[in-house]
Amino acid sequence: MTLGTPSVMPGHPAAISDLLRGTDPTFSFEFFPPKTERGERVLWQAIRELESLQPSFVSITYGAGGSNRTSTVSTTDAIAAETTLLPMAHVTAVNHSVAELRNLVGHFASGGVRNILALRGDPPGDPQGEWVAHPDGLRYAAELVELVKSAGDFCVGVAAFPEKHPRSPDWDTCTRHFIDKCRAGADFAITQFFFDWRDWVRLRDAVEAAGVNVPIIPGVMPVTNVKQIEKMAQLQGSEFPSDLADRLHAVADDPEAVRAVGVEVATELARKLLDEGAPGIHFVTLNKSSATREIWQNLGPVPVARS
Ligand code: FAD
């Protein structure tokens, strides 16, 4: 197995959908926008350390509001202008009018950012609170897919939820809405992180059975901090497996041992998903490079750049 790398022509960035049509799985990293100068330094250290692995693409999450939105945009711009990486911008519909969303998407196009992950987003403050659409905005991510697609030659991704979205009443309803979102024009999807490979297979099979051929890239998050991942898993409605929790709690006082378990578990999950035909792996890095680098090395061999 080799892992895919982009061929970016100056002035015409690669579309992630084209990379996904290649023979090798894609391999991508997700970062979040820094809030402080120290956070900025940590992020850029991770970006530079991971750049040498030649990932297929990298992405920056879109902040819930305020300064971290500005930081999302400036970081995505800087990746496009100052690195050899292919950036994907996350965009959410939260607190944006349609006109603001068009401006934002236009801004990304002018900086050479062609790949966009179109999301509805969660309410700022309390992610589990009531979601209220902007009076001149959008209600669902499917509408944002249509907006971005109509704005230019963009390659558009959407979010997928192998265990179901926490707001959905049940898995079938969630998957039906996901399929509708794909039909609205999505080129690919990236999942929320999860721990059981069978959840991804179930979603992939249901989508294929509906006649929809949108590649679904699994999102994988290496556990490096037990409390943090348990809280995130709870917020997004993920099943945190009890055997993994037991293994982690047994070494909870030893951060290196926790990290080692996290790397081992994420490596096993990524390998199984690739064996099951996953089109790539999207790593949630939390702006740290070392765990992701180790997993990438475990998955080996060293990727071969496509010409
Ligand atoms: P939607 O697809 O609109 O779905 C939202 C809910 O509405 C779901 O329950 C869905 O089933 C339901 N629904 C959809 N269509 C309909 C319909 N027609 N009728 C009734 N119900 C419907 N959040 C951020 O704030 N910033 C980020 O950068 C970010 N990045 C993410 C990256 C990934 C890979 C993933 C998986 C999630 C990310 N999120 C991010 C979180 C995401 O914004 C939330 O999970 C949000 O609650 C759902 O977004 P969505 O795009 O899936 O919304």
C-alpha cells in the first residue's frame, strides 16, 4: 500500500475528488485555528513537521465565531501561499447570511483554495443548544453545498456520521439526510471520528445501496489525553469502547503510556479501514504532529509522489 500525494499545478490546485480517484488512499490532517500566539507557534511547528510527509491535503476547522474565524481564514490562506500543502477550508453556516457565505467562499477562491468542507456547524457557546439559522442564512449543510457549487469550480466535501449525528432521531434518518446531502452535489465526505470500523462499513454500504457513489473518508483521532477524548466523544455522541477505556485508565497516570495505547489503537483502526476499502484516512491532529507521524510510519511504506 502507498499513500497518495497531490499534484498541485501552480494556479490550479488539485481537487480532492481527483486525488480520491487515484489508486492510492489519501492521507490528510486536520488542524484547528489557534487562539493565542503560543497556539500559533505550536500549530506551525506541527504543520512544518507534517509537511515532509507530503499528505494529500490538510484542513483547518472553522471557528464558532469571533477571532478564531479570522484565524481560520488567515491560517488557510497562509497554508495556500507559504507551504507545499493542499489546503481544504472548513466553512459553516452558523451566524452567516448567504451574502457573507458568498464573500467567504469568494475570498478562498481568490487565494487559490478550491477545496471546501461545507458544514452547517453547531450553535456557538453550547454545541448541544438549539440551532437557530441566520435570518438571511441557511438551515442545512446541503444548502451550503449548493451555494459553494454554484459559486465556482470548487470541490466540496461534507460531514458524515457513522454512529449517527447526535441531533438525529435515529441512524436511518441521519443516513437518509446524509444521502440527500451527497445528492445536493458533494464530491466526497469526511466522517466524525469513531472507534469501531464496522460503523464506517455500515454507512458506506447503505450509501452505496442507495446508488450514491460519494467517497467517505474515515476521520481518525489518536487518543493522547484520556479526559479530553472522553469529553469530545460524549459531546459528539460517540460510543467510547469500554475495552479501550479500561486500557487507557490502567495507564492514566503515565502520559507516554496513554499515547502509546492511542497510537496502537489508531494504527489498528486505520489499517482495518484501509483493508475494508476506505478511500483514505483523515487524521484529527489537535495541532500535534508526533502521534500522527507515528501512525503514518506504522502504516508504511513511505508514500510515492504521483507525477
Ligand atoms: P447537516 O448535514 O445540515 O445536518 C445537521 C442535522 O440536521 C443532522 O442531524 C441531520 O441529520 C439533520 N438534517 C439534515 N438535513 C435535514 C433535513 N432536510 N430535514 C431535517 N433534518 C435534516 N463544526 C464546526 O463548527 N467547525 C468545523 O470546522 C467543523 N468541522 C467538522 C469536520 C468534520 C469532518 C465533521 C464530521 C464535523 C465537523 N464539524 C465542524 C461539526 C459539524 O458542524 C456538526 O456536527 C453539525 O452539528 C452538523 O453539521 P453538518 O454539516 O453535518 O449538518
